[in-house]
Amino acid sequence: MGVWGYIIPIVTLIVGAVGGFFGGVFYLRKQLERMQSDPEMIQKMAKQMGYNLNKQQMQRAQHMMKNQKAPRR
């Protein structure tokens, strides 16, 4: 087991971590985009967090999510 026995696992770990991070960010952005147009998803998320939103609060949450566009780099 030479030098490559140490380098390959370390490089694989780094590539996997970076790939997993960007994959997670992509997935989260897609979920947030779908949530903007689906009030049931917002309601479900709020219930999971322990909140029960009424109609006015739901509209305000949708409005805030639509106005909060993440800047693309």
C-alpha cells in the first residue's frame, strides 16, 4: 500500500462531500420553488414546525417567499 492508498480515499472523500453539498443545495432550491406555488406544502411545513397558519398568515408567507428571490451568482 503506497502513497496512492492514502491519496485516493482522501480525494474520494473530498469529491463526495463537495458533490453532496451541491446536490443538497440544488434539491433544497427546487423544493423551495415548488413550495412558493403550493400552499399545502407551506401548511405542511408549518405544522411540522409546530405552527398552525390561518388564511391571512398563509397569504403573507406565500407573498414573502415570492418576493425573496435568491440572487444567482
